[in-house]
Amino acid sequence: MIFPDGCCYRRAALATLDQHQKHGYSAYTSASYGNIRAAVSAGLGIGVLPASALAEDHTILGKKEGFPALPVVELMMVQASQKRATQQLADFLKLSAAMKSQSISTP
């Protein structure tokens, strides 16, 4: 379960797996967090998701399971307009990200 070409999560995950001589295949590709989450939850395979997109039934695979740690991926929001609707969306995204990061606990 992986995001399509061009995605920073895909690029980081594949580069890390290559560095550790871990290879697999893409059974399912989607640009949607929801679709990747659903596929992982359904047991169709493993996937790479940001911590903020993990579902309660997901398990983080790490060294104990034979997987290398993935690098931190930073996303940046660029606001090109000061229009009211654009500012409201930017404020909502900032608040949502802050709330999500407070509720995340990873091993």
C-alpha cells in the first residue's frame, strides 16, 4: 500500500528500504490517505502513512519486526493569497495539524 510516484512519503520509504536491502512490491497505489488506511486496515498489506493518519487498528512496524526507521518527512503549507476563504482554510489546517500532533504517540 503506497502513495503514487512524486509523493514525499513514497520517496522517503522506498529510499530507506533500498538502503537496507529491503525490497517489496506495490500491491495497491492511491493518493488518498483514507484509501491507504482502509487497505491496511482490511489486511491487504503494509503501508507507509504519516503518524497523523494512522488508524487505531494499525501497528507501527519497527526494528523488532525487521523494518528500518523511516526518516522524518516535513510538509510545508504555502499560502499565496490573503483572501478570507484562503486564510480560513490555512487556519483550519494549522489547527487540525496541531490537534492531531498532540494526540499522536508512537513507540
